[in-house]
Amino acid sequence: MSSHQDLLYSAQDGVAHIVLNKPEKKNALNPEMRTALWQALARASADADVRAVLISGAGNDFCSGGDVSVMATTDSDAEGGRNRIDPVTRGARSLLELQKPVIVAVDGCAYGIGFSLALAADVVVATPRSRFCLSFMRLGLVPDGLALFTLPRVIGWTRAKKMLYSAQEIDGQTASDYGIVTELAEPEALIKRASAVATALASASPAAFALTKNALLRSFSSDASAVMDMEINGQGIAYSTRYHKDAVQAFMRKQPLAFSWPGKG
């Protein structure tokens, strides 16, 4: 395991585990911590041995948002504000478009950029006591971390407007009902379950996953003809992979396939 002050990085069995490690501040992200997070994601993306990424928070919270104490010491004009937030949005985009499965484990609060990180993930495993809030309006700020892109696509236009304008929090069950959370797990089982999902996705076809993810990201802004082309071209590539050929042989021999979603037993 390696660390960069308040962020931990480890890799095992094809899964890179990134831990936001500032529990005394509920893992609030300061600029240095954010930079370390984007660097960790780039490291996982570039490592051929890493086939899935798991992000969690130390202690009883995932991430309480940006570090407000740092904001209090920052006095900038509009240009300075843009320069400050530009790497945040670009980093969130790198997470959203990462060509490998991203699993986020949420306990406690996922506020502000913490919520944005969860929205950019492929799978969110959370606890019933988790709390999600886009709290930007409370501080007179505009949502960032690509939440304005991801939230309405995940929960719909009307619910997104309510969450953005009211800055009210929702609990884990409501987040699950809205489609923000993929699965709920009890706090003591959260990391074990999120790790099991990450390990399972690490065994999926890298090509098929990346092609599917890319097509999904573009589906809302594409017409039927464009999606049809993505399906045809993507399937052509997937058919040619060794992973597919091996899976077909295993299926014909009635052998277990390499990928299956983990049961919750």
C-alpha cells in the first residue's frame, strides 16, 4: 500500500483500492487530496494489472465534500475561481470515463463533491445510514464534479432540480429507490461487499466493459442510428477477443464462466 498524505492506494487481485483517509474531517477534500485522487485514478487506469477500481472513505463517512476551511482562506476573482475548479471537473470526468469498472462504497455522508464522485461511478454500494446531499446551494456555489451532467441522467429532471435547488439530504434507502445506489449493505459488511463486486467486475472482459461503458455515456446524446453503429462496431471488436472465445468454449463444455455477479449469501 502506498499513500499520499491523506489518500491511500493499494492493488490486489486486479482491484485498485483508493481510500480517502482524513476521517477527522469526514474525508473532506482539500486541493492536495483532490490532486492525489486524480493521480491515483490515472495510476489505476495506466496499470494493466488493475482491472477495477474501488473508492471508499476511512472511518464512518465517505466524503463530506470540499474542505470549507480551505475555501475560507481563498479570496479570488471569477478567473481565479474558474482556475481553481477546472481540475476538479476534469478529474471527475476522468473518473466518469475511466475505461475500467469503478465501484464506490459509501457510508455516512456523501456531500458535495463526495456525492459527485458517487454519481460518476459505475456501481455504488452504500449503507442504510448513508446520506447524500448536493449541498452547494447552501454555500452559494454551483454544483461541480459533473453532477449537473450525471444527476439528471441518474434520477430524472424533476428530482434532480429538487435535490439541486433544495440542497436537502436523502438517506441510503431513498438513494437506492432513486437509482443512485446499486446495492445496500450493512455498515460492517460494506467494504467486504463492495470488494466482492469489484473483484467480480475485474474478471469481466475489459474490452466488452469499456465498449459498453463508452456507448452508455454517449447514448443520451445519440440517435438510434448512432447507437446502432456503436453496437455493431463494438460487437465486432468483442467477438474478436480471446476473452469471448474462451467464454464460448467454457460454455460449450459446461464449465463455469469467468465472470458472474457475486451473490449476497
